[in-house]
Amino acid sequence: MGLLLYQFFSLILIIVLFTVPIVVAILLIKHLGKSKPSIEADAETYLIEKIIDLERRIQELENQLSISLEEE
């Protein structure tokens, strides 16, 4: 009887030890998968703002160049 009980608890322990890392990995993948799009959206917004700022600065430089060429 004792041997049967020992085998049963060993089987339960093995099942738990194999199941826990799989569950943790699945939860981590789901968590990391959800947070990534918001980071990409923030990065995309930041890049768009920088592009608009650079376009504005280029326009200002072109205006300054055209004014200096007109004065010559």
C-alpha cells in the first residue's frame, strides 16, 4: 500500500514539475505580446513627429537660402 501511495505522489509531482514551466512560459509570452504593440505605436508616433520637425527645419533652411540668393 505504501509503495502505491509513493508512486501516486511521485506521478503527481512529476506532472506538476512539467506543467508549471509550460504555464509560466505561456503567460510570459502572452504578457510580452500584449505590451509590444503599444511600444511600437509610441515609437511610430515619435518618429512621425521627428520627421515633421525635420521637414519644417528643411523648409526654413530653403527659405533662408532663397533669401540670401535674392540679396546677391
